[in-house]
Amino acid sequence: MAKKLWGGRFSKKTDPLVEEFTKSIDVDYKLAKHDIMASLIHTKILAKAGLISCPEAKIIYNGLVDIKKKLDSGKFIFDKNAEDIHTAMQNELEKKIGNIALKLHTARSRNEQVVFDIKRYCIFEGSNIDKLIEDFVRQVEGMANSNKDVILPGYTHMQHAQPIEFKYYILAYAHMLKRDSCRLNDALKRLTYPLGSGALAGTSIVGKLYNEAAQKVYKGMQHPFFKVVENTIDNNSDRDFVIEILNTLAILAMHLSRMAEDFIIWSTQEFGFIEIDDAFCTGSSLMPQKKNPDVLELIRGYTGEIYGNLVSVLTMMKGLPLTYNRDMQLDKKPLFSSVKIIKDELIILTKLIKSVKINKLNIEKQLNDESLYATDLAFYLATKKVPFREAHEIVGRMIKDSLTLNIKIKDMNDRELKTYSHFINKQVIRNIFNPKVSVNSKKSFSKRNLPIKIEVCQE
């Protein structure tokens, strides 16, 4: 194990099994650039508080900047023997500038460092995910506009229900993702940086210095993140912000999974509504004819892992006494996992839907099912002052007789139709059993005839 940030109180070396079991560098190395940013801020604070001299602060600051440049270039090699990323960065700084680096940890704790790092990670990755959601919504909007004249059967309980416009159907997912974006931005607004929290009880440095130092490092950037934390115990001992983001990502994954399921069903030979581009499918090692929607199936499948990540952190936190406990080290792997999965899914699904082809002929065949227009016919009778329950019964009998006698309602003559109701005749049936008439008759929702435009929520 590399040099630690602690050890004076111990009379024995840590057992190698314990070192291997407790280290987190294999996971939290992803927080390196955020940890450097925390140290840059802390260096300014120490100088302002008079705990290090200005020349010392300059040496430490420049050393940290050099490490950051190596990180940004991708040339930095992490010490896999370090206990965690905070130790790895401290040891790297000590190699670079010598014993002056030992002063950097004055009035700070890894407890506050890790909260800072994770919160900053969430802000940056949350922003990246929000941009990907925006790209996805824009592509869905394009798909809707390209197929705005397509009408398809709508389903409830996976049974034919009523005709609906394809654009209206597909834009439902855009609305879902819009809410996901709002939830994500709302969660990010609550993040406040924890520097000055110490291990749990705060430090002797005046709180406003932390805000001033952060503003200098961030060059005046304004963000709710720079609000000084109000309760250091709460700040260091809770991970509700991780849970909130994991919950948002779980809901987002559920929405993407539902879209994937729709596309999987629509691409089957039984439906044949869409064709997925070959670039997003795989084949079978045995059956030469197979074209499998594996990408969509994995999007559906990974939802279980994302749900598991949320539940794992909730379970880990449920019995912890205040304040910090080592259990909380286990929050990062689930968070990193969900973030990566969601980013990958949004990127690939955005590309996939761009190449989807709509099979209009197969869709139009399904629109010949007369049961799709049963509700419209019942509503027509209601407009003629027939009580709706009676109208419902009349149309139900018509559908039943049509199936039993193997005759289409359209093919019944006026005499046969009038046995159900004197308001029904062949002309009425022709007018009502029409997909365009059906979708155009629906007036209850807003902005239906306006240009399709989905704005992703931005704060």
C-alpha cells in the first residue's frame, strides 16, 4: 500500500487483506479532476486564513495545476496501491513539490473531500446527460415530423384500441424525457459544496472564505453550488443527492426501456411496423435468417442494473448513524455505473431512431380492423342522445355478431344495420370507420395542430 494520510496512532501495519478490502482507488480514480479542483480551492483558503504563506500557496497551487494538466491530457498514471484518490493526489503532489505538499491537508478531511468530488462529478455528468436528453428529444421530434401523416393502431392491454397519429405516439416519449430533464436539473440545484465541513464538526476557518476562494478558482462563475453549507454534519453524513440522481436515472432508464420494448414489438414479423437498421442489430450463430434487436434488448435489460444501483445505495444508507461511516464508500460504484449506462443508451438510441424506417403498408393493413372504430361509433350514437351505456351495448353486439357471422360491419346492408339502431346506416359506417376521421375527431388535448416543438427543461 502506498503512503497513507494517517497512521501515527497505530502500532502495527495494516494487514494486506484489509488494505486490499478497504481501498477504493480502483473506483474513485474517476474523481481525480474534481479532487484537484477541491485542493486548488483549499489552497486559496489556507493562504487567505494565514495557515500557509503566499509563496507556499503558489508552489502548491502550481503543482496542482501541473497534475491537472497531466490528467486532462490523459497521460496521468494512477497509483493503484494508493488507498483512495485523495491519497493518490496528495502523494503525487508530494513527489512533485516535496514536503510543502504536507501542508495542503491542513483543516480538511477526506470526509468533506469525497462529498465535494462526488457533487462536482454529479454537476458535470448531470449536465452531460441533460445535453444528451436534448439531443434525443430533438431526434424524436425529427422522427415525428418525418412521419406526421402516419396513423397507426393504438393499444391498451396489447389489444387494438383506437387509431392514433404516429407523431402523437412517439412524442409521448419526448414529454417523458422532458420531465426527466426537469427532475435532473432540480436535483442538481440542491447541491452545495461542502468545503469547510471538516470531518464532521467544521473548522476554525470563517465560512465566507470558502466561497471567496471558490469564486476565484472558478473565475467568478455563479452557481448554487457555491452556497456555503449550513450543517456540516448533514453535509458529510448524507448521500440523498446521490440517491435522488440515481432515482432520476432509474426513471429515465424506465422510459428508454419502454421505448425499446415498443420498437422490439413493432419490428417483429407479426407487427412489421418498423425496420431497424442492420447497423443496430445482430445475427444468430445457428440460424442464418435472424436479425435480432440486441441493442434494444440490452437497453431494456440494463434497466434492472440501474434499479439495482438505486436500491443498493438506499439499502447501504438506511441504518447508518451520524456522521460519516466507511459504508458510504460504496455509493460511487452504483453512481458511476448508472451514469455510464444512461449516457451510452441515450447516445446509441438517438442514432438508432434516426435510421428507423416506418413500414406504412403493414400499418395500414392493421387499420382495417373495424374494432378500432367501435368507440367512435358509440360516441356518435351518444351525440344522437342515445345513453352511452346503451350505445356501448349496441356497438358491442355489432362487433360480436361481426366476428360470429364472419361478416364485416362495412359489408352489412342498411336493413341489417338498423336492427342495432335506426341512427346507423352504411353512410354513417363509411364516415366513421376511417382512421383520419377518427384521429381528427379528438379535440381534448392542446397544441395538437401547432408545429411540433418540445423544449427540454432548463434552469
